[in-house]
Amino acid sequence: VLYTLNKGFEAQLVVSLSSLIENTAENLNVFIIYDGINQKGYQFLKDFENKRVEITFLKAPEISKKLIPDRGAKNQFYRLYIPEIFKEYSNIDRVLYLDCDTLITKRDWKICLQLKWEVMH
């Protein structure tokens, strides 16, 4: 699972991550691409780690100046760099991108797993 995060959205990510962990039974590898985060926010998110949840923070990629938005945050473009960011992780064959303000229910997660199966087969 991949999230992108910029300063000021840590609380939304905490809620999303909590709902993801609560509504899934599978082991989770959570990646957070960040563009600025304070130590308190970093540690709070790392505290979600346990024997079935691993959280990895990845520094935001340098993005092309052509992609700088006229409104909104530049982190909305980080998902375009997923193939480049994950090429060093050869054990990962797919990535589920979630906005940091997404709530996950058990029904949502079952749909995600079903879509994964349909895409892969």
C-alpha cells in the first residue's frame, strides 16, 4: 500500500492507516512518500508498526517543473513516479495507491483484493 504525504496531512493519514490496519487481516507493507514531516509525526506513524505491519518512509522524488500544479499540492504527482520509485524493490509486484484521506472498510478491502485477483489473472 502506498500513501503520499505532505506536511499538515499527518492526522488524515493516521485515520486512513488506522482504518486500513483495523479492516485487514493480511500482512501489510505500507510505503509513505513524504515531502516534509516532523519527527513527532514520523514517530507517531512508525508506532503503527507491528508483526504484520511494516512502514517504510520514502523521500519524495524530484518532479519535473512541467508538473508543478497551479493549485493543490505537488504530491498529487508522486504516483506518476511509482514505477521509478519501486524498481529497487524486486519483491513487490503490485502497488495499491491510497490518498491519505481514504477510509478503508472491510468491504472496500475485499473489493481491492478481488480487483487484484482479476487484474492478475
